[in-house]
Amino acid sequence: MTSDPKPTTPTATAPRKSDGDGKGIALFVIASCQLMVVLDITIVNIALPDIQQSLDFSTTSLSWVVNAYTLTFGGLLLLGGRAGDILGRRRVFIFGVLLFGLASLLAGFAQSDWQLLAARALQGVGGAIASPTSLSLISTTFEEGPERNRAFGVFAGVSAGGGAIGLLAGGILVEWLDWRWIFFVNVPIALLIAFLTPRHVKESARQPGHFDVTGALTSTLGMVALVYGFIRAAQEGWRDPYTIASFAAAVVLLVTFVLVEQRSRQPITPLHMFADRNRAGTYGIMLCLAAAIFGMFFFLTLFVQQVLDFSPLEAGLAFLPVSAVIAVAAGITSQLLPKFGPKPFMVVGSLCLAVGLSWLTLTNIDSTYLGSILGPMLVFSFGMGFMFVSLTLMALSNVAVKDTGAASGLLNATQQVGGSLGLSILVTVFGTASRNEADKQVPAFLAQAGPLEKARFAETGQLPPPWSDEVLTNGVSAGFIVAAVFAILSFLIALIVIQVRPSDIERLKGGGMMPGA
């Protein structure tokens, strides 16, 4: 599919209000879109039990309520970024936002499991179109230097804190209204963004090119197969034929993706961007960082609701300090980046992640929120705030204007793919550790259980508390160990691979490391 080879000039003019007011609203619009898209990754977590009961999901199929969104979102981000380059970022941004709103409306009205999964996948498509173009719009709206640095700081803070805000919003909506409102709430937000965007955000010049559909499909299907393989292994074991077939299909598809990109005249993923060691290292750090983040939110959500017996609202409030700390850390980072450069924040931030996750491996059945969870969560959050701003900056530094959509799409895709893939690995570890612990707890339970409890266990196969809490806690602790390994890998990459010269810091002070420099 090709577009008009002749570049067109943007049709939009400067914001109608004063420059300051217009840019302030533009940043609000861009950040609101990113918050809506990122928030939707976690907002459903707290609502999953209600969704399961309402639409009669099995426990296994329920996991796809999350995966259907993250996999289409992460897999199609690269195509979304390229679409913004070719068709104009503002118009593509508006289309993605409206598609996301429509999919949210359909998800809220879903009456069966397949309807909800289809709507969640369509949400992912809308997010994949809107998210990379929203990041690219910063480079066309804000001037190089401190102004753009601050805009990137706001964007990165929203990206990092959106997950925790989603957990809080999910708890409020589920407890006070209904699970369907976690989707309905997106509709008026999407309409407001679509209304304000043409009035306060400039259009970008359209670049000649074509859509690399083959690359998008092979990369997306390859990651779906890879993630499914890990999830299948957690349920059925590594020798299961479908597990083996999934991994084989993933290898074939991902190798095909690389070959297609090497031969394409305009690849969806310009492989030359990986030739820059700083950018390649940044993508590697984001891959590991996202795996650790998804694991932290997933396992802590399970622990506080099932072991600490928090209500949905209490669970959401428990994560509120995460957003506050991320915002503070992101603000500090955006102010100090021109002086110190991004590497120190990457190193310190990944070290904070590793310390926080290592601390969480000590979680046991006697742990409390204030005594055992809040401290490591705050350390972890400082690391997130330090890293997201510097990673966003480094990934888009010295990128040609024609590649900014692909570069931002690749950064976001790395985050989503890393999160999906990392979480599937952590769930595999969690499942194995939980089964091993259950084998130890069953004899202890049967030795103390009465006839009625034994009969119930024989019928359901489920251990009651406190034995079930021991099983869950053991699995959660094992998952945190692997998440800490991901954080340590990000620390090593930041320390060894990333190299920022003094001249780079000088360019940063003038905005030269920003897109379009």
C-alpha cells in the first residue's frame, strides 16, 4: 500500500490562542492521550474478578483480557509510527484516539467473552496508532531546548505513572460503579482530545513512503506466538506439543521479520538505528525495564488483594504513592539532564529498580503493606521516574525527522513487547514455584482438615487460606527474583553500553539531542 510520493505541506496553522496558552493545551492533549493509552494496560487488572464472573471467563482465558490489548498495542506500534510519518502525525493521532474511544465503548457493552477480547484487541490497535504519533508531535510542537525538555519530562512522567493511576482508577470505578465503566470512561476523554487537537496541535509534513505491512504482521504474530508459548508452558509444561509449536512459529516469524526489514526499501523498523550503541542500549534497557515493571504491578496486585485482603479501592490506593514518587523523580530528572546527561539517571534508576525488586523477594505470608511493601515500592518508583525521562530522550536523540515516528514507535513497542514477554516469563516462574509449594502444602492441609474440608478440596482442587496464601506468596516471591534479574540486566547495559560524551551534554543544553536536531 503506497501513499502519494509527493510531500504535502501541513495545513494547520499556529494555535489560535497565544503561543503559551496554545502549547500548554497542546501538551495537555498529548499527555492526556498517552495517559489514556498507558492507563488502559493496568486499569483492567483490578476488575478481572468482576469481568470473569460477569462474562463467564475461565481462569485461563481471562488472562487474554490483558494480553489481547498489550500484544496488538506493542506489535502494531511500529506501523503506527510509520503511518504518522507518511500520512501526517496529527491526522493519524486523531484517528487513533477516535478508534480507541470506539473500541472502549464496544468493550463496555460486551455481552460475551469473545466480544470483550475483540474490543480489547481493537483498543490495542487504536493505542498503537495514537501513542507513537503523540510522542512525535512533541518534536513538531515544542521548540528545541528547555521547552522541549520539559515537554518530554511531562510525557515520560505520564508514561511511567500511568500504570499506577490505572490501578487506582480501576479500584474506584469497580467499587463505586461497575467494571464496564473502566472502558466507558475513555469515551468522553477521547472525544475531548479529538476536539482540541486540530485547534492547538500543528500538523507535520507528510513524508513519501509506503506501509511495511509484511513487517508489521510478521513481528506482531511472532511476538504473539512467543508470548503464547510461555503462557502455555506455564499451564501445560515445556514438552506440550502446542508449547513447542508456538516457540517454533515464533522463531520462523521473527527471523522472517528481520529478513523482510533488511530487504525493504522503507522498512517499518530501520535497522540502521540499532547501529548507534546508545540507541540500541536504550532499547535493551527499556525491554528489561518493562519486564520488571509489568511483573511488579502484576504480582503486587495479586498479593495485596488475595493475601492482604485489600478491596479493589484499597488496592488502588495502595499504589497511589507510586505515581507521586514517579512525578517527583521525573521532574528532577528533566531539570538536571542538561547538566549531567542521561547516563547517570539510567544507572541510578536501574539500580533503584534492582534494589526495590530484590527487597520484594523477601515477601512472605506475614508481610504487611507498611512494613514490607511500601518501602521497596517507593525505591522502585524513584528508579522509574529517573529512567523514563532519560530513556525517552536518548531513544530520540539525533534521529532524522523522517525517522522520528519509527524511532518513537520502536521505543514504545519495546516497552510493550518487553512487558508482555517479561510477564509471560515471570508467570511461568510463578506457576512452577506455586505448584511446587502446593505439593508441600497439600499434605499439611489434609493432616488438619476435617471431612467437609477434605470433600471440598477433592471437588475443587483449591486449597483454602492460609495454605493457599503460602502457595501464592511463594510464587510471588519467585517472580520478584526474576524481575530483579531483569533490573540488574538494565543496570549493566546502562553502565557498560551507554556512552554520553561531554559534547553530547552541550548539545542537550541547546536541544541538539532532541528529534529533528
